[in-house]
Amino acid sequence: MSENKNVPRVRQKIDAITLLKKALKSQLALPIVALVVMLIINVIITPTFFKISIQNGVLYGFIIDILNRSCELVILAVGMTLVVASSRGTDISVGAIMAVSGAIIVRLLGGSYEGYAMYPAIAILFGLLGGVACGAFNGLLVAKLNIQPMVATLILFTAGRGIAQLISSNENATGVILYVRMESFKWIGGFIPGCPIPTPIFIVIIFVLLTELLLKKTALSTYIQTVGINPKAGRLVGINSTLIMFFCYVFCGFSAGVSGLIASSRIYSSDANNIGLNMEMDAILAVALGGNSLGGGKFNMAGSIIGAITIQCLTTSLYAMGVSADQLPVYKAVVVVLIVLFQSPAFKKWRAQMKLNRDESKKGVVAR
């Protein structure tokens, strides 16, 4: 009787172990584990890390700050995910495109205290179109001219900030910082009066939902993964690989435009030298940390979003430990090296060999 009672318990343990193994094999395992580790580290460094309060009518706390400050990166990571999946390369110009879009918007809105020089919705539309144009330029080089993605996007990576400085010029100097004096422009990157939640969080939620709707309700997700795995095979089954790849770069440019809008609103100005600085590295890191292969093909958008939040957690913890902004890229580069190492064919082959050796040793023990 006692043995029969223990049978359900044994089955429950086996089911739990099986579920754990499946969870660890999931593509989301790496980003979730990384996020949990970063949260634990932040709690150790700052015991009040999860404390949330309301000050001056808005939510305040480390968690709120991380979610708020990661918004631009989340949007960039969404666009970068599609680029990586379709072209098996990265867009290193997204930071510069942010600066271009921000400069266009601020220039069109003007610096008057009495009102906007142009209706805000139209100015924002032109700024986003500027990002789309930059993305189309990159897409043309990669998809139509078959230039390697990093080489193609290096053009705007180099020239983008110069273009933003030209847009921000006045009669006296080139590349000056232009300011928007109207208070309502700050609402986009700050708080809407009467709402305690940062506005960028709402923008990110809407952006991600619309993107997921586009991917899930159409065959676009399947097309992107097919093109990323084998463009020639995609053409044979009737998929326009060139158009799919071009669209992904246009969408990435649009993503950078939205991020540039938020970034310029946060500082209510167009700082061509600092808006989006080093954001391309963080976006690529977020995609890789999300469990997505940088070699293209299958992708997981949720993983990239979690990866972006994890990167912001890493940044927050490094600042809390006294690391300066100039030293941040060094620590992030170490994370990139580790992720690339774990995704390398040699490391995967070594893991498979180790698993095979363990299985053989278990069979040997059972045989004895």
C-alpha cells in the first residue's frame, strides 16, 4: 500500500523535472535567467530596489526608472530583431538615425515660447519619415545592391550625426543644440499631467502590440524567418526576399525614428552628438541576449524585449557601483563576447559532445 501511495509523488517529481528541462531548452531561458540575475544583483546593491512610491503625483522608484529608461532601447531592439533575422546582419546606424529624426522634429517645432512653428503631429510625422528614409537607404544597399549589412549601415553610422548637425544649424554656427520651449513637448518623454505612469511606457506598449499584430496576423513572420535562413530557397517558393529584407530595414529606421522622438522629448532639444549615442551596441546586445541567433532565421521578439530591459538593469547596477559612463561599453562588450561564445558552433558542438559522453556513461552504469 505504501509503495502505491508513493507512485503519484514519483510521477509528480518526474513531470517537474521534465518541465524544468523543457523550460531550460526554451529560447526565453537565457534572457529570463539573465534578467533575474540582474534583479538579484540590484537588490543586493540597493535594498530598496523594488520600492515604488508616488512623488509629485508620479510613480518613483528604481523599477519605474528602469522601465522608463529602457523604452528607447526596447523599440530599437524590436526593429533590430527583424533586421538580424532577415539579413543575417546588424544595423549599426540606428543611434545616428535617432539623432537625425530628433533634429528634424525639433527644427520644425521651433524654439518660440509663444507656440509651435508647425503643428506637432505634422512635425513628428516628418521626423518619423526621416527615420524611414534612412532605413530605406540602408535597405536599398543591403537588399538590392547586396552590400554586407555592417558595411552598408556604416555609411549612416558615420554621416548620420553630421546630417543631424546640419539640420540643427543656424545663421551663426553648425550643429548647435536647438531647444523646444513649449511644455507640452516634454509630455512625450516625460509624464502627461494627471497620469503617474511615464508616457514612453505607453508608447512602447502600443508599438510592441502593433508590431506583434503585424507579425502574427500576416505571414510576415514566416517570410522573414525563411529569408533569414535561406534567401534563395525563399525565392524558389515565391517569396520576394529583396522586398522582405528592404521592409525590415525600413521598419528598423522607423523604430529609430520613434526612439529619437522620445529621446529628444526627454531633453526637449536636438543634441546631435549625444542622442542615441552607443545605442546601436545596446540594441544588438539586447537581440543576442534575447536568445536570438545573430546568424539570422528564427527569432523571438519577447526575448529581445526582455534582453533590452536586462541591459538597462545592467546599466543601472553599473552606475550604482560607481562605474562611469565612459567605462560602460567595456563591461557591455564582455557580455557580448560571452553571448557570442555561447552561440558559437564550437561551443554548441562541445555541449553536444559532453551530453553524449554523459549518456554513454549512464548506459555503462546501467549495464553493470
